[in-house]
Amino acid sequence: MITCPHCSLANPAGAQRCDCGWDFTSSQMKASLLTSSDPSIKQKTPIWMIFLPEIVLLPIALLVWSLQHSFWLALAIVVAIPIVLLVLRR
């Protein structure tokens, strides 16, 4: 097994090039062998993007909701949203 120095992906012993584009023979980065239009590649949302709306909207949502309803109910709803998003992300 050859570990890619660029992306740390394990490659077969005879590999000439990693999927990320690292060429083992020339030790240079080249174009990736994977394309974003390849249907077998599932693009995942970065984890920080899932929590960004929560970080921005959490104080506002808690303030508005707690003025009208229970603070603990507001907190439960705000905490449940990223959990649901994480489950749907898979």
C-alpha cells in the first residue's frame, strides 16, 4: 500500500497516481482523476456549514422564543435542528 502524501489516501502498491491527482512517479500534483460530475461521487456538506445557521440564529431564536414561550422548549428546538441535519446528511 502507498499512502498519498497529499491526501493520505491508501492506494494499491502499483498505483501511478492517487485519486486526488498526486502523481507518485513525478511527486507532483496533477489534475484529479475524479470529476464532480461523476455520479458515483457523493458530495457531502462540510460539517461547519451545517452548524453555521445555528451559530448565527441561536441567540436570536432563543431570545424571541423565550419572550413568547418556554426557554427550555426553544433550546430543545434549536438543539434538535442540527441533529436532524446530521442524520439527513448521511
